Amino acid sequence: MEEVNNQFDPVEEINDDAKSKTNTKPKFRKYLWTLWLIFAIPIVAIIILFYLIVEGKLGYMPPFEELENPKSLLASEIISSDGEILGTYFVENRSKVDFEDLSPYLVDALIATEDIRYYKHSGVDARALARAVAFAMIGQSRGGGSTVSQQLAKQLFHDPARNIWERVLQKLNEWVIAVKLEKSYTKDEIIAMYFNKFDFLNHAVGIKTASRVYFNTSPDSLRIEQAALLVGMCKNPSFYNPVRERRKDTTLHRRNVVFSQMMKYGYLSKAEFDSLKVLPLDVTFSKVDHNLGSATYFREFLRTTMNRKEPERKKFRNYSSYKADSTRWANDPLYGWCNKNLKADSTTYNIYRDGLKIYATIDSRMQGYAENAVSKHLGETLQDAIYEELRKNKYPPFSNDVDEEIIDRIMTNLIIQSNRYIRHRGSGLSKDSIMKIFDVPTEMRVFAWGGDIDTVMTPKDSIIYYLHYLRAGFMSMNPHSGHVKAYVGGIDYRHFKYDHVYQGKRQVGSTIKPFLYTIAMQEGYSPCYEVPNIPTTFQMPDNRTWTPHTTDRKEYIGKDVTLKWGLAHSSNYISAWLMKQFSPKPFVNLMKKAGVKSYMDPVPSMILGTSDIKLFEMVGAYSMYANKGIYTEPIFVTRIEDKHGNVISTFKARQEDVINEKTAYLMINLLQGVVRQGSGVRLRYKYQLMNEIGGKTGTTDNHSDGWFMGVTPDLVSGAWVGGEVRSIHFEGLKLGQGANMALPIFAEYMQSVYADSLNLGISTRDFDAPLQGFDFELDCDKAKKQDFVIDGMIDNGDLMN
């Protein structure tokens, strides 16, 4: 029995094996599912994560439209007629360039340094990313894994992260955006966008501005060492900033790292690397500041003009000012341009954001010559002379003909008009409290012709200090096209904001007299017509009489003199005689037709230039003499383009026939007489300007204003010099006349222009004479002989019929 029981039962064994297999199958499946879950959950999580990222649930994800047209704040550029950038208006000083405008050194340096497989990936470089992660895990840093596309995505759509978790999410966002960018743009376009967007600091946003700020050049003209420096800054523009003295060695090292990368990847040979790495930084830094650079007054005039809003009656003190502004709004296309023109989306233009290209009439070379002429004459000659006079006065810098009460009134007005007073008043301080502040010594930097001075003085004393400085304005235009070629509104925009070209009005003195002579020429007089040089008395409306005095030399008083002599010597007696013939009203009407909008009181004393008129208006009015009798309104802009290069607006000067061609030519002859033998003769003997130039000096009462208007076939220019207030002036005519105060500015300017005539296209040619119908003898000696013969014939009755 026992043997039977102990025997092996094959059936039972088989059943046991089956049970065992049945028991292990669920366990195996359980482990298999666990493994699948371990692999699947991260994948699903990543899918969900990226889905949420794409949908913008975990941070901002720009829509497709914004990827197609990423919004950047683009600076508007003011471009001179010779292609130079005069300045920019900006929130971010960024100007756009295309890939074709980039130096190939820039592209090579960027790829070698930041993304060597740039042309092989689609936005994310897995190899570079894996390398970065691997080295990070062992505590080393061998470069980040971000591609150029990812860096661009960060610049375009992400602000700085507040913590590490936000940065992780941003990084994932950047992967998605980078891939989208690669689908929307070509590789070259992405590189251009990268360089256009990057902020190189010091108001140099984008490669175009950075090239100008750091090297005074354009992106396509960057040398290899310059390109390498700028690409090196892309790692950290603050740390690798060549302007900061203590960072120069660090910046030099970083630039050489870029060279090393370029050599490593075959963009440079070893010999080239060795020669380049020893080069100095050679940065020519130009600070971006609206107060600095060329044409500062013009740029501010343009900014305020284009940004003007439609006038509202309640904002004007009187109706006449409102009417004048309304008229300008209606008739001047540049005035309020930003608010009168709409974009495609029906919003108005913004010169700080929309990347406009404003093509100005200013020529950067002529602008430089004008600014140098003002600085040279005032800074090197005139200022020292007036300072020596003013310091001897009882209450310098005020003239001795002004009493203390008037001086106190002037000072109070100047204090109230100052930025310091306005700022304190706006903060709620009382007038008395502010006046006390003006007596407290304060550290400040003040203007001086030799360079700004750091000093300590009271704000009130600083006003007195600045009153010692003469101010000036200068404008030059092409009389045929109306293009303003040079515009100098003052001596230094940083310290003297007031614009003496368009904003300021001053008495014009004898520069107004040619318009009276113009009426005479129009009525048939000739330059050689003789009139008695004797006093003329006017009966005034209040029954008083007025007889202007003259500064003519005694030997000419009482004699008959020609009209040419009268204008050349600016004789008040001759001007009074003419005013008696024609009366003030036609005089005013003529000047209005010639573009003078400032108010002129139609009284006989107009001949002395008592009217306050803008320099801008006077230059425009004189244009008719060089343009055959046609007044040409000065203009400042030829066209405006949007950021895509589409022309939005074009501008052309308004013209009006004021006088006939014969009259204009006669007036040119009269104005030439001023230069050849009258008050403008120093243009010839001192400045050796021997070509055909017409001109007119102007000096107002007490020598408070000095003027000179110059006319050539291609340019009409005007200069004014004077104190901030009329009670600051030279005491004598020798220094205080327009020939000494203003004429030298014109002379210095024209000397520089003629020296550069081949480039500027401005010659010393003669004025064009009328082609027909001109029968005047302009040589007065010959004319006198002819008159003698004619008089004799008349006496004999030969010409009675």
C-alpha cells in the first residue's frame, strides 16, 4: 500500500504546473502595466504640458498673427537730404534693418558663438540641450542649450522671470515659440530679427543703432573686430560693456572669445585670429541724447510741430492766437501730422513707436557749417567783447539805461518762467517758498563756451549768469524749392531751449527796408533814381509829428542820392521819403504776401524795423528776390515713410507770385549795393566773398538786435544775434550793429559752403538776368549821363510827344 501511495502521479504534476502558470500570469501583466505607466505617464504629462503651453494656459503664448508680425517699438528716424540720420524719436531707440544690410562678420560671429548648428535644427537643438543638461548635472557650465531662435523668442515675448519655476515655464514656452518662428520665417529673417531686437544698452536698441552709437557706422560697414565686440555683448550687454571703464578688459576678453569660436569653426584662420586678438577696442561712443548732436533745435521743432493737436478755443488766451493756430492747422500739412493722418487700423501715428522715416530738407553738412559759424563767432569773438562791456555796468548784465525797478520786474518774470519754478509750483509750493529756494546756493553745472563748469551758486544768480550770454538764430534755405538746409535755433540746446528761428520774434531793424524799396521798383523807379537826402516829417493821428533821424554822414545830408545809395547805407531819410510816397498799408500788404504772418502795425515808424517778426518769416520773404519774384514758403520735410518703406505723405513748398521778375532783379542789384559799397562791405574786404551776393544789415534801437540777411542765387540765409532781453546789449554802434553782430555768421557759413561746393552743388555763379523787357541801366554813373541827355532833349521839346 505504501509503495503504491508514494509513486509519482504524472497527472497531478501536470495540474500543478498549470496552476503555477495560471497564478504567475496576472502578476506578469501587473508588472507590464506598471512599466508601461512608468514610461507613458511622463510622455502624456509632457504632451499635456506642451498642449497647455500651446494653448497659453501656462504663460503667454503669442497668437499666429503676432508671430507673423511681432510688435516692436521702432524709433522714428529723421534723415537728412544727404542720407545721414540727424536723430530719432523713441521709446526704445531701435531702427530696423534687413538681413542684406548686415555685415557678414556679424552673422558668422553670431553663429560661431551662439548656435553653430543654426542652419541644421528647427528651433530647438537637441544635441546642445543634452550637452547643457549633462554638464549641469555634474556641476559644470559649458554653454547653454538655447538656439538663436529661442533667444529671439525670449526677447520678443518674455519679460524677466521672477523665480526659477517661472523661468522653467518660460523656457518651455520658448521652445514652442522658437519652432513656430522657424515655420513662419526664413533663417536669414530670424537672424535679422534677433539683431534688430537686441538691446545693447546706452539707448542702442538693435544693431543699426548700436553700430552708430558704439562705432559711428552702419551695420553693413562694421569691421570684423567691431562685429565681434557687438556679438560678444549679446551674452550680457551690461557686463561686457565697452563704455564702462572697469569693464574694458572684460569686454576685450569676451571679444577675443568670439574670435576663438570663429577660428574653432573655420571662419578664421589661426594667423587671422592671432592678428585680430591684439587689436584695441577702438570704440567711438556717441551718447544718445535729444539735447546733443546735430540740428537739436530743428529736431525739437519737428517733434512739437508733428505732434500738435487740433486747436481748442479754451486753451488760447485770445482769439487772434487761436485763429492763427487754426489757420496753420488747416494750411500746414506738417502741423499736427501725427493727429491728422490715420494708419490702416484707424489709429493715429506715434513718432515714438511706429518707426517712421522722416526725410528732412536739412543737409547735415550745411547744418554743421551753420552750427560751427554760430559757435565760432559768438564763442571766440563776440561773447568776450560784450562781457567786457556788461561787467562795467551798474547792474550787470543790464544796460545803464534801465532802472532798478525794471530790472526787478524782469528778474521776477524770468524766475517765474524757469523750469525750476514751474516744477516747484506744480508740486504745490507757494510762490514765497519758491522765491526763497532761488536764494539758496546749489551745486550745478552751467554753460560756458570753453566747456561746461561745475560750480555752486543760487538759482537766481544762475539766471543772471546766463543773461550775460548773447543768443543767436540762423536759417538757410533754397529759394527755389523752399528746402531749409540749415536751422540753428540757439547757441546750445542743453542750456538754452528757446528757439530763435521759429519760436522767437524780435524787432527786425533795417532788414525790413528792402520791402519798401521793392514797392518803388514795382512802381517804375530804378536803383539809380535820385531823391533828396533830407528829413521827412509825418503827421500822426493824434496830431503829433514824427521825423526819423538818420546816421548818414554829414557830407551826404541835403544832397540828392540814388536809391541804391540809400539802401546801401540804410539811410532813414531815404526810407522816410519812400514811405511818404507809398504809405504803410501797401508796405504791410507786400510783406504779408511774402509770407510774414506776424503782426505789423501799419505806421510810418515801420521803416525803422520796429515790428517783431520771426527769423523764419524774414528768410522766407527774402526768397522772392532770388526766385524771380516768386515767394517760396520754407519747408522742412520732403516725405514721410512708414516702417515698411511705404510713402505716406509728400510735401512741396507753396509758392506765390509777389513781384515781377524785373522788380526782383532790380532788388537784387540794390541788395548787392549793400555788400559792394554799404553796410555789408566787410563780406568783401574781411571775408573775401567776391562773388555776387546781396544782403542787408539790421540794427534796432539801442543795438538790442543785430541782423543780417544774405541772398545768393542758390541760398537765402538770415542771422540774428541779441541778448535774452532787450535791455542787454552793446552800448555803441561799432560793436552793436548788425554788420558786427550777425554778418560774420553768414560769412563764416558761406565760406564753408563754397569750400564744399562740389559736394553741395552750390556755386558762386551770377544771378540770372531777365530774358526780356529789362531796360534799366544799373551803373548809376552811366545812368546819370543818360538822364542828362534825356533832360536836355526834354528841355528842347524833342520828346514832348
